[in-house]
Amino acid sequence: MTLTVTNLTNWMNDFAKKIAINKQLLSDLDTPIGDGDHGFNMDRGMKAVIDKLKDEPKDLTQALKTIAMALISTVGGASGPLYGTAFLEMAKKSTSSNDLAELLTAALAGIEKRGGAKPGDKTMVDVWDAVIPEIKNHSLTQEKINNAVVATKDMVAKKGRASYLGERAIGHIDPGSQSSGYLFSALLETEGIL
Ligand SMILES: Nc1ncnc2c1ncn2[C@@H]1O[C@H](COP(=O)(O)OP(=O)(O)OP(=O)(O)O)[C@@H](O)[C@H]1O
Ligand SMILES: [Mg+2]
């Protein structure tokens, strides 16, 4: 469970592919309970990330910082600063640890602090919160990721645009949870990381 520049880059390449393939689906999820831009925002951001990583970061901290900056400056919306904060917190933590579970724990704390969402609020926090213990426990599966994403369907949103809808958000999967699901599916598929 050691994160390196190489496996991080492979992970991000896989994530970017999943986002590119599913950008319409993500934006469609964001249409009934948001403003229909999540997939396009994330696709723009991940293309920038892949481009910047080609400059060969000198170490893990620099690589994580590069990802954070690319996301913050290109994704926009609510999710750009939140994903950006996640990678920035990982960058900070990486000066003392390269353990993936520890880095992801720091990332989630950053997302929660920045956005103020808690588990159950129908945001990406729900997926991060469900998945990180499974990573620690070496028990993450695709099914567990899917279950965490689908669990947001029956929730009432407490944060973000979807929170304006109250009960009407029930029945819709949270788009940021779906994109985080792709992040963790990509992780599951990356050799030598888990
Ligand atoms: N406060 C928050 N904490 C955690 N996640 C959040 C928060 N607000 C929104 N999100 C996540 O961001 C996703 C929406 O991202 P998106 O890129 O569509 O931004 P947006 O809400 O359209 O931003 P804006 O309102 O600035 O246009 C949601 O599905 C949710 O998972
Ligand atoms: Mg949106």
C-alpha cells in the first residue's frame, strides 16, 4: 500500500480514462439535482492533470501537488476545490508518509473540513468514508464501491446544489459520489498499489 510517483501516475491515467468515458453519464446525474456540469468539469480537470504529470514530477509530494493545482485551476464548481483539497492534503501528508491509507485519510479530513459535509449528507464524502476503511483492511471490492455510490440515491442532500431540492433529491445518485467511485475503481485496477 505504498504510493509512488509511478503507481500514482498509472492510477490517475486510469481515472482520467474512466472520467472521459463516463463524462456524459456524470453530467446527466448532475442534471436533475445540480446544474449538469459535473462530468464535463471533471473531464477538463483530468485532462489537465494528465498533461501536467507528463512533466515528470521529481517526487511523490510534487506529483500530488501538481494534481491538486491542476484540479483546483481547471475543474471549477464545488468539486474542483474539493478534489483539489484532497490531493493537497495528500501532498502535505506525503512529506512524512507514503502509506496510501494514511494519505487517503488525510484527504478525506481535508474534504470534510473544506466542504463541511458529513457522511449521510449525499456528497462524495459518503464514498470516501465507506471506502477508506476497506482499503485499510485490504478488503476493497468493486461491489463495495458500487454499494457506497448507490447508497447516496436514497439520501436527502445537506450540502451543495442538490440540498436546495430537499426530499426531491431522493432517488438520484449523487454525481460527485459516482466520480469518486470511478477514482476508487481505478485504484482497484492499478497494479501494485493496494
Ligand atoms: N460541501 C460539499 N462537500 C462535499 N462534497 C460536495 C459539497 N458540495 C458539493 N459536493 C460534491 O460536488 C458534486 C458536484 O460537483 P460539480 O462539479 O457539479 O459542482 P457544482 O455543485 O455544480 O458547483 P457550482 O455550484 O459551483 O457550479 C456533488 O455531487 C457532491 O458530491
Ligand atoms: Mg454541477
